[in-house]
Amino acid sequence: MGKLIMWNIITLDGYFEGTKSWDLPFHETVWGPELERLSIGQLESAAYLVFGRVTYEGMAAYWTDAEGEIADLMNSIPKIVISRTLESADWTNSTLVQENIVSELIRLKSEADKDMYVFGSANLSETLIREEIFDEYRIGVAPVLLGSGKRLFPELMNTKKLSLLSSQPLSNGGIVLKYRS
């Protein structure tokens, strides 16, 4: 059985993106050889990538024409797209799930021999946090104070105690934190 893992990058003050959708310049402050190796390792260990509609559309637009090892992995790994509004999911190896998302993700997780990763997808992640189906949280923290934008973890959530699995400082000042749910 695989795990369902959240992977996101946030600023030190907790923002997932700036005030506009896809406002992510702080990602560049933590990207480098260490995060590239981590990204490749995660992709190689993925049975599925799971996206909400907004993240799926942005990722599909970018990775479809990108080149390199990460692009090859992003394009080849099966993708689960959670959306009630999309009519089709046309990026290679994508499957659209419009109903019973929690039960479908639990079923896929139980059948998977590798892990499932939710990249980005703050709205979907909020739902999955509330349903308590994440097994692990992997958070890259960029050494940036953004001051405003969209927070990854909503303020109206209930308290949830996590167990630290590891922390990996990056040479560029960022850190990758891994927590078990």
C-alpha cells in the first residue's frame, strides 16, 4: 500500500502563493541541485500524481512541452485530476475524477505499490486534510517573508499534531520538512 503525500513549497510566513494565482517567484529561492534530486526521487517513487483543477491546468500547460528528466517523469507518471468542472483531462496519462474523491483516493492508495503525491492544489489539499487521508506532509520552506497571499493551511482548521520524520536544510537557506500524519 502506498502513502498519500502532500508536497508543497511555502514561504517562511506560510504562503503557498502570492496574491494572484501562480504568483510563485519564491520557488526560485529554494530551487537548486538538492531540491532537484529530491524532486526526481519523489517522482521516481510515485504511483500517481494528484492535482486539483487549477494546478492540473498549470502543470499540464508547462510540462507538456518541457524537456529533461523531470519533464519526462512528469509526463509519464499517471495523474489523477480532481475536478467537478473539467470535462476532460487530456495531459498524458491523466484520469479525471469528479465524484467520491475521498473514497477513490483511498481505493487507489490501498492498491498502489508506490506513493501518491499531491503537488500544489491548495483547495484539494484543504479537503484532504479535513478528511484526514494524508499520510505524510512534505513542505519546502523558502527563506522569504511574503506578507500576503494564499496560505497553504487555512486558519479555520482544527489542531492536528504531526510527528517530524526529517528536516533537510538546503544550501540556499531553504529547508525541507517531512511530517507523518
